[in-house]
Amino acid sequence: MDDDAIRQLLHRLARVHPSGGSVVERVAIVAEGSGSDSVFEWMFAHGAQAEATPPPAVRHGLHEAGWRTIGAASPSAPSRYILPAGALD
């Protein structure tokens, strides 16, 4: 994909972030098809940062051990990326 096509795609997928930039969901980019690798490369070249994910909630009680095993695997990729203000201009 060329720069203009990537900008148009991100304009369509991005939402306003409280930082003044834009936020884009990883799943939305991947759902667009085979050009997602070039979109991620473009975003990182233009200052995108992976959004920090909150730590898992600590559970206490009788069934604590059972809760740890459910969904214990953390995602290998962040779910959202934040682009700085002006990156899509």
C-alpha cells in the first residue's frame, strides 16, 4: 500500500484520543486484509505507540487458583495503537 492509501484507511478507522492524537484498534487494521503489515510499519514510522494494557485483576478467595488458569495467556500484540496529533494530516 502507498502512503495515501494508508492515510485514507487510518482516517476511516481512527478515533479521537484524549491525548489529541488518534487511536486505532489492531483488529480493525488486521480485518482490512493483507496490507496490514505495511499499515503497522507506516504507523510506527510516524510515531505510533502501543497502548499500555492494564494488569490483570487480582482475585482472592476460595476459587482463586481456578481463575488464574482461565485466560491466563496474555495477548502477544497490543489491542490499540495511539498516533500522535498531526500524524494523519
